[in-house]
Amino acid sequence: MNKKLIALAMAGTLSGAVCAQTNVTIYGNIDMGVMLRSGSSGGVHSHKTQTDFQSLASESHLGFRGVEDLGNGLKAIFDLQYVLTPDMNTGPGSTYTAGAGLGRGHQYLGLTGGFGTVVAGQLDGIRYGLFGKYNPFGNSSVGNFSSMTTQYDRASNAVAYISPSLNGFTLILAHATNTQAAEGALCAIHAGLSCKGNNGDDRLFSIDLNYAKGPFSIDLNYETTKAVGVSDSRLYVADLGVSYDFGVVKVGALYDVIKGEADSLIGGNVLGGALDPGLGAGQKYDKRNWFIGATVPLGKAKLLAAYGHVSNRTLSKADASKWSVGARYALSKRTEFYMDYAAISNDGNARYLMNPMGNSDGILGAGVKGFDMGIKHSF
């Protein structure tokens, strides 16, 4: 499911800063590793081992964020993040340019104060964020589970409100006028749709309630999306994520429900294609995803493990499962070594591939078994 709930990762951090003038911070992350993928299962047929060098355990990016004190407890905040692909050659003589170079990460401008935080721009998705929050592998490396749901990591044309924390509770409300492109840009994708006004726009409404206190965290999240002017069909998503840190081990789990009509998937949504072959207009859509994972700290090292399952109630023999194990070792406060192994088991009509990123994002999946190893450095 590639529809997005929209959240904000940095506003809470920025809102705590106090300054007399705009304070700009430059930050970033560089990740580089090697990955091997191979194997066949279900609808994924056998092929040779594929080797890749790229960002694996985290997204490489460069960002500029800042805050200005406007007085009376009100502050202006912004964050401009750019995604890097340091492994791709885009210089003279390069034959690979698609998805390479400098892309947009989350980018927003907003206000924060005693009322909470309001931001607008291209924002991170709550649903995507919850998959990363409650899975020990996050949304990256071969160990991630979010790639089993086919979703975007961000939504465009979005506005979000984040409430102040009240006794551990935080509420997020969000809306996107067209999650995938500029308003009016998706009209031509929908067959037979008159290209006028905002026809085809993929609109999103979402709400998330989080409770966090001490070692315990829980999220309840709901969204609905609709392609304007296509039909009355809507898609609905509900998520429950929970985690508890026992000290010797941190356990996290998530349950995800996706329901609606197939009409709401047509146009711009890859769910109706590679992962769900044969899905047509007028057909009901019903999927259930869940995973459980654990993180065990061992000094400077961490051991990770997770297992998840996709239950496809729309198509027969299209379920899949994935298990992952991995390790992290802190070489310093900013530099970390990582190593992971994962395997996917597809039913006869399932086509899930090993993808190191939790979305398509220009990176094609391959095989059903994957190994990665590399280093990431943040600044």
C-alpha cells in the first residue's frame, strides 16, 4: 500500500531550541555497503546472484534545519533535506542517471508554540514511520519489513498538526491534497478521466495517536485515501504498533490492515501491478500485515531479529513471510558497522522481492534472499 500517513520527525526537536535569530544546523548521513541478493520462491523465479554497492542500512542525505524565535513563545521552523546516492556516477560519460544525484527528502516550513506544531511541504509518512519505529531494522537494509507493503516514504502537498504532549499522549492530524505529484498531475493516469481541475488527485486524510512513557510506546493510526473524480472508491488503513524496552531486550510489533475497493488503487499505485497481478476494477481489496522484532544490546554491539507475514485476502495463494537477523557495532558515536541476512518465502502467486529500502524509490528488488554489510556515518 503506497498511500501515506504524514508525520514530522524534526519539529519536536526544533521546537525546543531558543534563539534570538535564525539558527541553522547542517546535518547529514553517509551510508555505503555491499549487498548480495539471489534465490527464487513462489512467483519469483530463479536468477543469478546480484551484487550491489549502495546505501543500505540507512538513507544517505544532507539537510539544513533551523528555528527562529518570533517572541511570545512562537517560533518559525524549517527543514530542507536532500537525499544522496553516493554510489551512482552522474558525471561525464555516465550511463546511469535515473534516480541518481540529489533528490528531495522531507522538506517543510512551519510554526511551533504552546498550541503545538503546524508544518506544510513534503512530509514523512506516519504509516511508513511506524513500520520503521517498531521494527528493529527500521525501513532500511535487507532486514526491513516495510518493503513487503509497497509504499512511499513521503507525501507531497501535505500539511500536518502535531499536538503538545499531554500526560504522554500526542495527536497528529494530516492531509495531503495530492500525495504523489503536483495537483492535477495524475489526471492522465486514469483511463477515460476528463483532465480538468483536480481530477485524479490522490487525497489523503490521516490521524495518529501515540502514547509514550518510560520504556513503553504505542501508536494507533488510521487513514483514508481517495483518487478525486475516479469513483467513490476509497482505501482504508489502520495500524497498531507497540514496543517495550526491558533493558536486556527491546521488543516491538505492528499489525496493519488495508481494505477498500481496487478502483482506489488504479493509477499511480504499484499495488495493482507487480505485487497483486490480476487485481481489477470493482474488486474488493483486503490485506493484513504483521511483524514482531527484538533488539538485544551487548555493549557497543546490538543483535537484531524480526519475523513478519503478509496475508492477502484478495488473491488466493498470495501470502508471504520474511525473517531477518542482523548486527550493529558502534565504531564511535557517529560511525556504525552493520551486517544483515534475510529471506522471503512466497506462496505460488506472491512476488515479493528483496529490497533494501522500504519503498520502490528507484531501487529495484531482486531475489528472495539477501545479505548486506557496510558502514554508516552521521554528522
